[in-house]
Amino acid sequence: MGEAAEPRICVGVITGAQGVRGAVRIKSFTAAPEDVASYGPVADETGQREFALRAVGRAKGVVIATIAGIADRDAAERLKGVRLYVARGKLPAPGEEEYYHADLIGLAAVLRDGTVLGQVRAVHQYGAGDSLEVARASGGTVLVPFTRAAVPEIDLAARRLVIDPPEGLLDGRTVENEAADEDLAAESPSPLVGEGGPREAGG
């Protein structure tokens, strides 16, 4: 059997065309937005298509980039929604107490007394910092703020993290009503989260 494929990290998503000459708008998930084009060719979710990006500017919330072989608006528009991935090994190593979203997703979530809460399913940002979406073993989901207080321990080697939920959390916010309140149910803006008081998206 061959070696397992190297893990990949999503560094951005194409949100549409920019102008008439084939440039695209990219919502970058890297801490420095222009870095979406700094790691060599990126690939789509299947890994079957590669794109050579060149960052050429910025607009509100997006990076403007050209793609080799894309020369008109129609071709650029057909790429809308394509998620862009790079091999994990091309990205810089996380700093102390920083974590790539991909490293957190799938971790077992337990309470301080060892009770299994569930499993981390996603990392979100609804405008007030990063939150972990935890699929509860008992059913349903809960959003846990990604702060030192609420997530005091992370053990990547053991594939688990400890949650110390604020009072009422496990009876309160869900992914669905948080998104409805904020109307910002978008992907987190960086594949790397770290600590800076609360744990914040970082580079």
C-alpha cells in the first residue's frame, strides 16, 4: 500500500470574478490575506485541479488575484465557490498555543471530570471571536468559545481537548440560533487560531 496522502489545509475560497480580464476575488483564510498566493500552486477540494495564483490587490474582505490560464470574466466566474487547498507541509508551523483549524476538527471534547461531551465538528467565527462547534454525544450541537477559560487544555497527540463550559452554556447557544442572531454564518477567516487573551484567529 502507498503512503497516506499528506493532509491539506483550506487557505481560501474564490467568491467571484473581478473585472473583465480573468481576475478573481478570494476570501482568504490565512492570517495575512495575501499569503493565500504564497505557498505555490493551490488545488481544488478534489485535488485534481491546480491553480497558480498571483495576488494583485485587495478589496474589502477579499484578495484580488490572477490565475494562470484564466483570461476572461466568464472563466473566472465559473470558479466561484472553489475552495483552495495546499499541503499541510507547505504552511508554517504553528506558534506556541496556536492551532490550525484542521488540527482541532475531530478532537474528542471532554469535561474536566472526564465526561465525554462530544467531538469538535467545525471552527466558526460569528463576529466575536472563534468558537468550536461540538457535536454532543447526547445529540445536537453546542458552540464553545475558543478561549483559555472555556478550553483550558488541548492535547493534539491524544486527540482530545478539555472544555470548562461557562455557566449555562450547555443549555444555551446552538449553532443554528447563533447564526440566526449574527447572520454571519461564514467560515472562520484563518486556518490558524491562537491565543492572545481569548484565543484569536492568527497567522
